[in-house]
Amino acid sequence: MAGDNLKKSEKKYKTNMKIAIDASRANLEKKTGVEWYSHNLIQALKNIDKENQYFLYSQNELKNDLSNLPDNFYTRVLAWNRKKFWTQLKLWWHVNYDKNRVLFVPSGMIPVIPFRTFKLVTTIHDVCFLDHPEYYSKKDLIMQKIAFRLGVFFANKIITVSEFSKQQIIKYSNCRPGKIFVTHLGYDKNIYKKINNNDFFDRIKKKYSLPDKFILFIGRIEEKKNILNQVKAFVKFNQKYLDYKFVLIGKPGYGYDSIKTEIFEQNLQKNLIELGYVNKDEIAPIINMASVFLFVSNYEGFGIPIVEAMKCGTPVITSNMTSMPEVAGDAALYSEPNNILKISENLCNVIENKDGIRDELILKGFERASLFDWEKCARETLFVLKQLRKKTLREWIAEKTKR
């Protein structure tokens, strides 16, 4: 039955492209940055493109809304009982076998066996592992470097998520600028918005034992995110505003144990609340309830939580480093990640609404967040993929004539 449907679809879409997507990261149960990028981009492609054929490859059955497939989308479950080489062997073989024109890998390693009939597009989100290797374990550092070198060398086109990341990729690879395309990310419009539902807020507060007044951080609890300095800045702010707590949402990352040890050794743990991983449906109301979203990270390739907080109507304080000014524009307060006093002063200014800064940040945040959209990201991604389609005879002749 599935084979008959596939034959019908191939006839229907024969003039368009067959696009393979590695959906393995998008299909993970607990998603963070790059996994949500993969997931949301696939969902947006479903909405904007009814012409090309898409094959979503994963190691397990697609879960939740990923499994809802339009007529031009198909799933390929490639079970693999080994821990390694799914990409290099299983994915590589089946993308070839299905005669896809392009394989798009939204994050992670690409297949590099040279005997392939398809073109390759990959997303390199950032090169923090080259700028700051101290933020990674030895194993992760090796894997990141290998994935980067292979992506730069073997991919026909590279997508990245900010102009900052593009320049850093060029810096470390001497890659042609014309090979790299920037597609800014988006936010889930159905989730991240202003919410006015006190009953809903009360349920979330009760579930997570949240206070009435709190500062919020969302991201991995790791050295790259500058957790310790943000905690120190909050403690300084807390000396003046005693009734606030600092809520941290996110899974432990590299350096988590040393961060926790230093917090306790310096007696900084008072009024800190660590929630761990929280489902996105419950993150949005927590952002709405927060007095300030604090995101003074050391390094970001993009920084989606900035946009999500802005769209929820929560004022943002972020870092003046890497991609964050590119994302936040004039809709946030900035400080250097190691300037604890400035971070604390910014917190005080927002809470006090000094010179109307809180109200201004909220209004500008709504406007700024509207610039970022997953369907726009999907259209820009599709533009890159379409550049690798086979040219018609007429296009080929026209191109040769121009030369």
C-alpha cells in the first residue's frame, strides 16, 4: 500500500525535487536549541511547500506533531542496533537508494562516503568550540571539530543562523562567503505570546513552587552560558530587592558540577530555584510571569530564548557579545558577561522602570520579535535547497550561452 502511494507521488512530483532530511535530532523527546531548530524548521516546511517531495529519516517512529505528514512528506524509519555510524552507513545508503536529490542535515555529522548521488546541505550553528574550547569536554570538542571540518569540506551549501556565525565560519575555514547562507531563526507563535490567564499561572506556580517575583534564565546550566556571573549579579541585586528569586530552567551542561560547587562554596545559593528541563508548553507561562529575562551568555550562535521572551512581553537583559546584539537589536539592555556590577545595575533599572525603560523594552521587544519567523526561515532554507536541483535543458543551455 505504502509502495503504491509512493509510486503515485513520484509521478505527481516528478518535475520537482526529492529532498531528504535527517530528522533524528528533531525526533528527540527532550529538545534543546538545535533539536527545536530541526523540529520547527521541518514543521514550517510542511506549511510552505506543497510541491517538492520530502523524506524524513529517523532511527525511530516520528513522535507527536512530527508524525503528521502532508501528502508530499514521507517517513523512513531506519532502525540501527549499533551506537555509531547510523549517519555514515544507514542514512547514506537509504538516501542514495531513494534517489533523493538533496540531503539536508539540520545539525550534527553529515555522511561523507564519497559514492553518493545526492547533494549535501548542512547547518553549522556556531563555532564556539573553536573560539572557546574550554567550554567543552575533550570528547565533545573532538566530535564538534570533526563535524565542522567535514561539513565545510563535503557540503555543497552551508546554512548558518546569524551573520556573526557566518563570519566565524569563514575565519576558521576560509570557506567561500557565497557558499554560506544566513537564515535567522523563529519562535513558535502558538506557544510564545502574551498570556492573560491567572488560573493557568496559578497552576504552574503551584506545580513548580514559583514565587510571585522572580528573574528568569533559560538555557543549559553550563559555563558557556555564564551562569556563575549571572548568579553573582543576581545576589548583588538581591541585596536591594530581597523579595525576588532567580529561577533557572535548563538541563545540566558542561561544567555543571563545578558551577554548583562554586555557588555553594561562595554561599550564593539563597533565593536560587533550579527547575531542570521544562516542557515548552509550560515555559511560556513562566516567561510571562517573570519580571525580567536574564540571558547574559558568554556565547550564542543565535539565542532563540531572547526572541521567545520578547514575544511573551518580558523585558530582556542580554550580552553584548557574539550574536546577541544581532538578535536583540535596540530591544534589550546589554552588559559584558564578566561585568557583574553592570548586570546588577541593569536588573535594578528594569525593576524600578527607571526613565520608563521597562515599558520601552516590552514595546520594542514585541516589535523586534516579529522580525523572526519559522516560515520565513523555511522559505530561505528552501531557496538554498532549490539551488541544488537539476537544471532543465533550457536552463543549462541559457547558462552555457551566458558564458
